Amino acid sequence: LVYHHLVGPAMGDSSQDRKEEYKVLWGAKILWPADMPDNILEDAVKKSTEVFTEFEIVTDIGSEGAKACERIKKHFDATWGPHWHVTIGKNFGCHAVHEKHRFIYFYIGPIAVMIYKA
């Protein structure tokens, strides 16, 4: 298992001097380097984009956020084996313990997506 620490702008951690780097792939801004194999990473971005389009999540999560997370999670559990966790939102931070090479954090427009397996 790997311990992952992420601090978003809303949590402002002044002790952290390291600047986060992002790379744009498949239309998403991905926290780089990604801790996930390329095939799973591509699936994460493409499936999330598909679900966001289906639930019309563009600039705000609205009332469909929980359903969108559930749809992505079920896809990942079925495709890549259980137990995946999906969080979407704006300006959030996290501490997550996850399996090695099974963590991704990216943006589709202004909406952040965190997917990890634990």
C-alpha cells in the first residue's frame, strides 16, 4: 500500500513548497507523474468524461454527482477488479492509502476527479 497526500487550494498548506505539475492527456489535466499504468489512466479519463457528459456535469456537480461517482466506480470494479474509490468535487484535499500504481487525480474542466484502489 502507498500513502498519498494531496492538498487542494481550499486547504492551503503553507509548509508545502513543492509545486504540483499537470499534464494534459485525453482532454483532462492530470496531476503528474501519475501513479497508474497508462491503460488504466486512459480508461479513467475517458470513462469519467463519458459519465460527466451523460450526467451533464460541466461546471458544477449538482445533484448527479453521487450517481456519476457510482457509475465510474462500478465500471472500475468490473473492469479492473474491486475495490475502487471515486471522489469528484472542487477544491478538496485528501490523505489516501492505496495500492501501488492505483491512484490518479485529474481535472475535467473545473471538476476534480480522484480515483484510487484500496
